[in-house]
Amino acid sequence: MGGSHNRSGTRGAMQAGLCVALLAMALVVGGCRSGQSAGPASTRVGVVDPQRILGETNAGKRAKDMLASFAKNRQALIELEEKELRRMEEDFVKQGSVLSANAKREREEQFRRRMAEYQQKVTDLNREVQDKQKEVLDGFRDKIEALSGKVAKRLELQAIFDRGRGGPTIYADEAVDVSVQVIEEFNKTYP
């Protein structure tokens, strides 16, 4: 019984998502263009491409450069650790024939500890990079939403949909794309 409830809950969520996508498509395909004048019964919508805004705005370029630099610095730390581990391994191989059995075991244990520390550090640094990307991109997304609202008011649009990959827009005529206006507003607000 719990399984059928779970399936119907999942089905309901999928149907709700499909309804939103169909509503968006109906609004876009129904002849709502950002350049047309709004009559009392018309709905005017627009779409934006967040990836385009990220790539074509000054603030977006700075954010991408900062993230690349952050990731590069973390990668450099990982490479330093790798070099140290290789040096330890080479030293152990060179000295292996002259070390006593106890000294070999100690060196092997020391190397295993350093390897475990290295693996944990790699995991931590990768998580740091992912967290930083999420933080920066979420902040950028907030700015896109705020400035899209400003553009929507200026163009008298009732809604702006995300046309990026994974967004709710399946199709949109280029005439309703207001990405250029959002980019201009972005560069004016965040030079």
C-alpha cells in the first residue's frame, strides 16, 4: 500500500511539472510576443538564457574567472600533495633493501596514513570547489531573477521563463527572448 502511495505521489509531481511546462508552452506558442501591444485579454511573456547571461555579462565573466582561479588553486594544492607522496614512495623503494623489517612496516604504515590524509584532502578540496561554485552561481542566479523582474516591468511582461537547459521552457520563439535586455541591464547595474 505504501508503494502505491509513493507511485501516485511521484506521478502527481510529474503531472504538476508537466502542467507547468504545458502552461508555459501554451503562453509562448499562443502568440504572446514581447514586441506586441498588450490588450486586456493578452498575456505577455519572455524567456531568458541564464548561461548566455553568465557568459556575456561583465559580472558573469568575473564570476567565471574567479571560480576558475579558485579551482586552479585547489588543484595546485592537490598536486603538491601528490608530489610529496611520490617522493615518499621513491625514498621507500630506494631504501627498502637496507631497512629492517620493523622499519619497513613503519614506513609502509606512515605511507598509508599519508595516502589516507591525501585522499581526504582531495575530497575536502573538491567539496570546497563545489560549494564555492554553488554559492557564486546561486548569487548570480538571484541577480538574474531581480534584473529579469526589472526588465519585465519595463517591457510590461507578466512572466519571464528560464529557457536554459533544465528550465521549464521547452520551446520559445526568438521574439520573446529578452536575454539581451537582461544582459544590458546587468552590465549597467554591475559594470
